[in-house]
Amino acid sequence: MNLSLLYNSPGPDAGPDDLDTIEQVNAVGKALRVLGHSVEELPVPEDLSSFRRDLRDRRDHLFFNLTDPRMGEGRLIALPVLLLEQEGCGYTGCSADALYLTSNKLLAKRQMALGSIPTPRRIEQGGRPGTVDLGDGFVPGRYIIKSIWEHGSAGMTPDSVFDADSAAEAEDRLSREPRGVFAEAFLPGREINIGMVADADGGWALLPPSEILYTDSDRRNPFLDYSSKWDETSDAYRMSARSLDFSGDDGVLLDQIRSIALKCAA
């Protein structure tokens, strides 16, 4: 097959999360060439009209989508796929609609609520600085600030977690944050992840679950902030180890997680 690897070129001040895209391109390209395919790398330019011409010149290609917008441009994640769809190109990965709905965390949470999938309560920024949408009413407790669009823990630090005893206190904290964030109830406890890939029968194959083990007992609010995800020289990175080992007592919990993952995919 003729394949084009689509990706976003890291900017001049790229962090390790953006540079990781290049590592993915190299790894996927090597694997596909070993399988005997013809592979070329195709960075997505900022000029989408020239990108459209590139697609038309490669209509016989399958496009392996590794696009991942630079930090601060997360809301653009669906644009390359929209053009692929408009030009009738075959590509790997999720549709533009799926990318948009799942990358916007507030839209994703609303979709999950429609499917009776539980998510932590949230506080949204309002249309004016200093206003919030408290939904069903404010609940005192610990909250975590998240970007609506950015992923990979971009912009998240230990200070992203805060306590609020009143709606006014939460409103004041959100009003001091940049636009495009929201607060979500911070859930203490274990952090377990499960990946999924589409199978050949139109269903889903569940990958083995993994757990983040936080080994620093002094961390009051352990979670994967930017440093613990990307800065290999940091204490937070070294003290956030990934484990694939589970005990027999975890069977019921893992079954619940798998069930929720399948509901999300549906």
C-alpha cells in the first residue's frame, strides 16, 4: 500500500509532549516499512489550501493519522480529518465528529451524561469573567482545573488542585484562570486506564488495563500533571510509575471499568 503519515510539526519552542509526535511518526513509519508498505511523511501545513492540494495528489494513498496539534491549538484537532473526509480520502483513526466531541471535555461529559455514564461534577466558566455555571448546585470540596481542549496534562501543575468551601470561592478561583478551562471535582484514589482499538468485526478490542502508582506519600493530591507525564528528570515523573499488575481482588473493579469504556465507545 501507499501510505502517508500525517502529523503536526512541532514548533520552535516545542515541549516533550509535542516532540513525542515525531517519535510516533518514526516508530509507525519503521513498522509499516518492515511490513512492505511504501511510506512517506506528510506534515500538515498551517496553509490548509496547500494541504488540500497534497491530498489530491495522493488520492491513492491511505492516510495514517498521527496529527496532534501543538499546545494551545487543541481545538483544531479535527480540521485535518475534516479535509480528508471532504476529499474522500481513506484514513486511520476516528472520524472528525468523534475527534471533536471527545477532545472538547465539556461536550464529552455531556454526551456521557446522556448515556448515563458517570463523570465528576463540574464548574464551568461563564460568559463573563468571574461567572460560573454551577449546574445542579455547588458542592464544597476539592476541585481540579482542566483545559477544555488541551490534552496530555498541558498546563497542569500541583497548583491546579484547590479546595473551595463556597460557590463564591470557586467563582473567584475560576475568574483568575485563563479562558478555556473548567473545574472538575477531584477524585482521590486509584488511577486505572484502559485503551481500546476497533476490531475487524466492527466491535472493540480492549487492551490490558494499567495503573499509575504514586510512590510519594507526601503528595497530597497525586495526579499526572505535566511534569509527571513528560519531564523524565523530575521527581514527579519518577514517582508516577505505570503498572500492569493487578490482583485477583481487582476483578470486579476491572469489569466495571471495561463496561464503562465500552459504553463510552458506543
